[in-house]
Amino acid sequence: MLSIILAAILGLAIGGGVGYVVKTVNLAKKLEAAEEEANKITEKAKTKAREALIVAKDEVLQIREEAKSEERKRLDKVSKLEHRLATREENFDKLRDELEERKKRILERVEEQKKEQEELNTALAKHRDELEKIAKLSTEEARQMLLDKAEKEYEQDILRTIKEMKQKAKDEGDKEAKSILATIIQRMAAEQTSETTIKAIPLPSDEVKGRIIGREGRNIQAFERITGVDVIVDDTPESVSVSCFDPVRRHVAMVSLEKLITDGRIHPAQIEKTVKQVAEDIKAQIKEAGEDAAYKVGAAGLPTEILKILGRLKFRTSYGQNQLNHAIEVAKIATLLAAELGADIEVCRKAGLLHDLGKALDHEIDQPHHHLTYDLLLKFGLPEKVAHAAAAHHDDIEAKTLEAVVVKTADAISGARPGARKESTEQYIQRLKELENIATSFNGVEKSYAIQAGREIRIFVKPEEISDLEAERLSKNIARKIEQDLSYPGQIKVHVIRETRAVDYAK
């Protein structure tokens, strides 16, 4: 048994050794084959590298040849360009020399001409002096004689041309203006107003007058002191009057007196309480009136402070016309005019509504109301365009925009329409006298008559002193003088009349 095991072990050992030897031999053969394959690949790679190197050398040589060729071409171009520049420089030098020569000749000619002009001027002056000695007239006198002669000779032609041009412009302007105004007037209707500084308050009986006056006049004195108005108690039956130039104080006094009469308790304490309560109510009414006016014309976004000032115009009048109603009317007219003329509608609307804003405070501030309006609008943040359009409705501020002209026109239309305003008899007579005095202050005027309630003035001139052409000039000069010196609603027609009468007698 042991021998068998040993034999088996021996066999395995011999077999393992033989396997190892075979494996070693095979591995050596594989390594030898791999080495041969590597040598072949190396030789092949070296061959390709040599070929690639040869190709690269050829390409480098080719690039060098192309670069040398391109360089030669560029050198040729540069050489040609240098030649051209040298030629141009040579031509330029020649041209510069020619220009210098021409300049020199021109300067010589200018000097010669100056000398000739001086000689000519000397000769002309000498000739003119000789002519003046012969004619015994200076040059200015001779020129004036020629002008006078030409003016007299062509006076009728000049007059005819002036009249034709004025008539044509007037006809065209009137036609366009009438069309626009007719359209606007048809689209709105305005009230005719008439207010004064004195208001009458009806009484239930004459006995109330005594209660208003009070014992030893204490009630009426307290009322006048608290309200700042004058209470007029006269022989008018069942009526007393309240007078004050401040419209707000006058309205507060009227409402307070009416409430006191209705209540029946009239004494200083009750008067003070009632006036205070009414004043607070009027403040609220003023703000409400401003807001209502802005709503009526569609002017949105106005500051509250502006609306409060605007509402005060409800109690302000000008020649009997309520100022708030006037402001609303101007805003509406300006809006319609702006739509017809292509102006900025919103600017015209706001400027028209606020153009007299300064009148609500002008009794408190020593400044023209339109200047005050301008300052107020800028102070409360309104655009300068609106402020200018609102303030330029008087001639001392030039209307620089179309919107300013529109507002100025709307203001004139509102103030000049029949029934809008009225003035006292004394003011009316004074205005007519001033109008006639302005006309008669011009030389050559014989008589002047203001007619048509001051809307027209007829001026008779001395025909031996004023010619037809001078009459045309006189009408313009008088019109300008009236515009500068008088304040009036609407427009005034200046009519200059020149009449020559030839009279003879048959004997």
C-alpha cells in the first residue's frame, strides 16, 4: 500500500515537472514572437516617421517660397506707393507755389482797388459838395424832398393797397373767428349776473329793527364789530341792508343775521356764537364750491389748497359778475377754443378755471392779481405752462404760448358778452371822458365822440393838417394809446373821419 502511494506521489511530481517545463518552453516562444512583432512595429513606425518628416520638410520649403513671393509682391507695392507719394508731393509743392503767387497778385489787386476806391470816394465827396453848393441843399434835405415827392405822388396807391390788405385780412380773420366763436357759443349757455356790495335782508316786521339795534345800540355795534360789516337801518320798510367790500365777510354777516332773526334771540353772546358757527359753515361751503367748480369743468387733480382759494371766488364779484361763475365760464370757453385750434386742452381748462385765483387774496396781498395767480400756481406744484397761461390774460405779461392766447381770448369773451358785467354811472362817464381825452390829445384832431356805450369812438380831424395816409396812421396810434392807458371790456373801434368841403358862391 505504501509503495502504491509513493508511486502515485512520484508520478505526480514527474508530471508536474514535465508540465512546468512545457509551460516554460511555450512562454519563451511567446515572448520571442512578441519581441519580433514589437521590432516589426518599431521599424514600421520609424519608416512612417521618416516619411512624415520628409513631407513636413517639403511643406515648410513650399511655405517659405510662398512667403518670399508674397514679400516680393508687397515690396513692389510699397515701392510703387512711395513713387506715387513722391510724385504727389512734387505736384503739391508746385500747386502751393502757384497759390502763393496767385495770392500775391490778388493782394496787389486789392491794394490797387483800395487806392482807386479812395480816389473815387474823394471825387464823389468833392462832386457832392459842389452839387450841394449849386443846389443849396444838403444830401439829407434832397433825399427827404424826393421821399416827400414820391409819397405825395403815390399816396393814393399806397392808401388803396393798405386798405385792400387790411380789408382782406379783416375779412379772412372775421370769417374764421366768427366760425369758431359761433361753434363755441352754440355749445354753451351762460347766466347773466349782477351783484353789488350791498345786500338787503327782509324782516318779518319793522319791530325786528329795534331788536337788531338793541338797547343803546349794543346789538348792532356788537354785530358790526364781530362780523366787520356795516348794517344799514333806514326808512326802508321791513328791510335792513348789509354792506361790505369783503364778499366772504358780507355773506357770513347776511347768513348770521338771517339766523338771528329766525331764532329771535338777538344779544351780543348769541351774535358771537351764531357768527362763529356760520363762519365755520362758510369755510366748508368754500371748499365745496371749489371742488364743485373743478368737477363742472373736468379739471381733475388740483391741490386741495388751490380748491379752497378757488371756492372764495364764489363770494367775489367784478363789475357785478360773480367771479367763480366767470372762472367756470372761462374754463369752458377756453376748453372749446383749444379743441377748435389744436391747443393743449388740459392746460387751457385748468388755466381758464384758475386765471383769476389771485382775486381771492388780492385784498390781503399788495400785488396784481394775475401775478399773484402765477405765484400761487407755482407754489402749489402746478406746471409752469399752466401758470403762464393763467397769468398772461393781462397785457403786462406777454402771452408766449397758444394756450395763453386761448385763455386771454376766453376771458375777454366772458367779460364782454352782453349782461355779463356792469359799472357805475360815475365809472362809465369817467371812462368815456378818458376815451375822448386820449383822442383829442393828438395833433390835428378837431373833435371826438365816444358812442355805442364806449365801444366806438369817432374822431374828426382837420383835413388841411391830416392827409388820408396820416389818418390811417392816426387811427393806429390812437388805438395803441387806448390799449396802454385804459382798462375796458371787449374792444373799442377807432373811427377817424377826414372830410374836405369846397364852398363857393355864385354872385
